[in-house]
Amino acid sequence: MKEPAASNSTVVHATAEQAQVARQLSFVEAQCSGCHALRPGVTPPNPQAPSFVAVANDMGFNQETLLEFFRDGHDTPAAMSLKLDEDDAEMAITYIMSLRSPQ
């Protein structure tokens, strides 16, 4: 039996969503990959920096607390500092929260 073809709106939505995820990953790779592991199963380059999987699942963060963290200036450890504007913070948060395990 032949499966129904996906509608154009479904394809466009999936493509837009894929582009957004690619943009988020590109951003966090540029900003965060020097210290943090961005994907599951990868060891962080800096052993003191938590993986994004740990940030999403084990450290008590949610979207609001991550936004506050990024907007106030990510300055732990003191040797580095990163302060994101709201759009960039939202992009990083969306990517990080996409790594959250189902409850």
C-alpha cells in the first residue's frame, strides 16, 4: 500500500525546524565547544565544564534559570566571561533544553 505524500506545509515546517536546529548548533559550536561537550556521549574539552546534557538534566536548570545565567554573564570560572543578548541566549537555551531526557 502506498503511503500518502507529505503535504508541502509539513515539508516546509520540517525544513524550517531543521534550519533552526542547525543554526542553534552552529551558534553553540562557535561559542561553547571550546569548553563544553555539546552532544550526548562526548567528553567536554575542559574537564571542569559540564556537558550540555548535564546542564539540561542534572544541574537544576530550566529555561528561566538558564536565561538569567546567560543574561547576567556566564563568568564561572572567573577565567572566562560570556554575556549573551536575549536572542543568542534563547538560541543556546533552546538547544540545551533539546537535550533534556524525557521525564
